[in-house]
Amino acid sequence: MKEVVVLSGKGGTGKTSIVGSFAALAKGAVLADCDVDAADLHLILQPAIQQTNEFWSGHTAFIDEDRCTQCGLCQELCRFKAIRDFRVDPTSCEGCGFCSHICPTEAITMEENLSGHWFISDTKYGFLVHARLGIAQENSGKLVALVRQQAKLMAEKQGAAYIISDGPPGIGCPVISSLSGANVALLVTEPTLSGMHDLERVLGVCWHFDVPALVCINKYDINEDNTHGIEQYCLSQGIEVAARIPFDNAVTEAMVRGLPVVGYTRNGVSCQIEALWERVSKSLTK
Amino acid sequence: MIISVASGKGGTGKTLVATSLALSLKDREMVQLLDCDVEEPNDHILLKPVITESEAVCIPVPEIDEKKCTYCGKCAEVCAYHAIAVFSQQVLVFPNLCHGCSACAYLCPEKAISERGREIGIVEQGHADGVDFAHGKLNVGEAMPTPVIRKVKELVNYDGIVIIDVSPGTSCPVVESIKGSDFCLLITEPTPFGLNDLILAVETVKELKVPCGVVINRAGAGNGKVEEYCLKENIPVLLIIPLDTEIARLYSKGITMVEGMPQWKERFMALFDRIQEITGERSRSVKR
């Protein structure tokens, strides 16, 4: 079983719309939504949740007011400035536990966080593993790792040939967690200067973690000079541009109807996405 | 006043709004733009600032003096991130896992641990056409953006208007960036993805007790559900930007909206006036 992860660096380039279509084209793949703090894939795949699980991760310091003598040592030593007026600000606490070790009256305990939930769902296109990070919670990287691990178990159980993962934007912890160990990364970019700048950075992350990358230029006709620039750049880096997808309102129309675009219309966008899936699946089986 | 510009969903137009808002206000206010999307900072592409200062962002990681170390294992025991492993004759440090809390150094009974800075990114400062500018850049391959964001936010100039461009999402880097703001502008698009992620973003700013308002970008695509939601939740829609290929074309070339379409400057100034009204009303009601 092989895994492709779809990334972009810049947000809003079309990762989820492409993954939704891949789900419909791959027939029987296991889907993983690794964008755990703003997951959207379920809006296209319309999953029926079969299993809901809690995600406990990380700790937050808690000060027992009755035992606290207000000596101030914890406030002085906390590197994250998370304690003020002998109260812990949970959004600043990194859960290191330093304060709990040094408190002279043992007034500080570390309490485990319920950081979110993860789900196994059935969709018309195959099983979906997805998650929801709790509001203002950390450890999204760990939740991503859990989603991928569960997707792998599911794929093994189902005998699925592919895992298709919808990744988060950016280049930090949840991206690294989505990427490491995947077989291929598909980088979806757009022909804007921002898209190009961010593509270079996310490509750097792929190299860093030694995952082969393919590029797809979405909405390529917004600025054909920039599209040409991306193609030149990819050529110079030895990266294949696997598809150029035109801008088309049908993508938004399909989203509004909760459908993958390939299931909504037979136009240029759909044909390009079909060809792209063929190319991606070929790169996975070689 | 600190205004953060966030979204939940990526690619809805945070950079477009943050840069045009800054440029629209610079003639009548002291304006500072801080790009806290340190994973993929883009404001500099549009504003083309002259960078005058650059500083590395380091997090302190432990260094073990093996001459003093007795391999007691205390450091590994207290490390919440499993960044230290102690064997019978050896200590291994995994700097990538270290958050720099310094518990190991402080609690080592032999005082065998010192700290050294490990660079994870940089902060650059400068100016762009009358706007004070700074951004952070996380090094490629690094996982932790929050220390870089904290460093950028140390530069906040409380005397003027500070605009903070936030990364997409709702997790720790977003919280770190928005925290302490007087107002948060949430940029969305009128699509199911836009609405779903707007709801998450609203929950996040509520958690942080920061008042918010919405900018709807690419109006005309999608449906009317975002406006329905805002009405129902009593969240003000402060600006509507239509779906317009000209706006997309300008952005693709790295041209800010108010430079390419100067008629928008007044609308961005009116947006700011509305924010001032809302935050002013709020501080009055808090005082009462």
C-alpha cells in the first residue's frame, strides 16, 4: 500500500478539492484528512461517522490555590511566561512540567489535555480517517501522526492499494508530520508570487525529509507568465509538473453541492484532475 | 491598537487585506505591519520592504558536560518532550524535540547541563513606503513556529496601529499570533470550506476573548451561508470584496489592492473606522 500526501505551502490553492476528486477516481482508497485544525475534506466526501475517539495529548499546569504560598518561583522560571498572578494561562502553557518539579509546596500538578477527537468514517468512495483538534489546542503534529497511523491500519485491513492524505498548509509541525515517510508528495501551487514563494519552501521540506515531489499548477490561467516561471523553476530543480488545471467556477459549484468536481461536471478541470490522478497513481506503483 | 488578520482557511485573502489596510492607514496613523505567518510569510512580496535589521531566533537546548554527568537520568525523567535519553555511559540529546523549557539544566543535581542557542528561524525588520515592517521566517525543516512568532511580537509598537498577519488554521501558532490583539479581522470566502473554517476561527477568537468582525472575499462565488451565519451569530460583516479577476491578477503579480485599485483605499479606511468604533464601544462598556 502506497501513500500520497497533498501539500501546498500556501493555503487555499485547492488541495482539498483535488483530494476529493482523487477519492472518487481511486475507487477504494483510504482517505486521511491531515489538516486537523481546519479540516474540510468531509464537506466533499459526506462521511457517515462510524467511530469517534478522544485524543488526549500534552499537559497543562494547574495550581492548587490552597497549597500555593505565592512564592513566585514558578512565574520567575517559566520560559513561556504562562504563569501570571499565580494563575496559569492555558494558551501559553507548553506542558513542560518545569513548574511542577520546582514548586516548593508541590502545589502544581500537570493535567492531561483532551486535545481533540478523531473519527473513522465510511464514505461512498472508501473509508476516511479524520480529526478535529480542540479549539486553541496544541500537538496538531501528534494528531496528524495518529490519523495517518489509523489510515494505514485501515488500508491494511481493507487491502487498499492507496492512502490519499489531504495535508495542512504551511511548513511546520503538522506538515512535517503529514509528510515524513509518505511515498510521494503532490504539491499544489497557484501562479501567484505568494504561491511560488511558498512552493519553494514546502519543496525544501520534501527534500529535507527525502520524499519525492510532483507539482500541480492550479488556476494556471490566472497568470500564464507566472505559470511559465513555475515550470521553468521546476525544470531547473528536476521536479515534474504533473498537471496544469484551469480556473473554473465549477470547482466552487461542486463544493457548494458537496461533490467532488469530477463527479459534478465533465469539463477541462475534471479531465486535468483525472490525468493528474493517473500520473500520481503511476508514480506510486513504480 | 493591535488588529490581527486571521482566517481559519488558507488562501482567503489575509495577506491582501493586511497589506492594503496598512497602506490605506499610513498617511493618517503610525502603522506597523507584523507578518506572523512565519511558515509562509508573504507580506514582503507585496510590500517589498527595505530590510534594515535581521536577527536569528534561537531556542535554548541542553548541552551535557559529560565530565560532570553521573548518568543519574534526572534530565530525561523531567523532560516532557523526550528530548534527552540517558544510558549507562552516554547521554543523547535530540535538539529537534526540545522546547527550551530549561527544566533539565535547572534540575540537574551535578549542574552538568548548560544551554546553547539553536537557530530555528529569523526575524527581519525594515520599512516599506511609510509602514514599519517586520516578519519572521521559520527555517525549512523546523517544526516549531511559535518561538519565532513570539520574537516578532516583541517588536509591537503600542503607540501606533499594529496589523498582525496570522497563519491559517486554529492551533498554537494562530493562538500565539492573535493573543493580546484588540480586534481580530476574520477573512473568509462564501463557500462551504470558508464557512466551516470561519466557524472554527470564531470559536478560537472567542476563547481568546478578542472581538472580531468578518471580511467576505470573492463575494459572488459560492452561496449566502456565510452572511446568514454572521447575521445569526451577530458578527459584523465589515467589508465585502467581490470575486474579480482583476483583483486576482494584481495579487498574482505581487501588487497590493490599493495600489492597483486606489478606489479601495477609502473602503479600507472605513473598515478601520468601524473597527475603532467597535473596540471603542467595547472598552466603554467594559469600563461601565
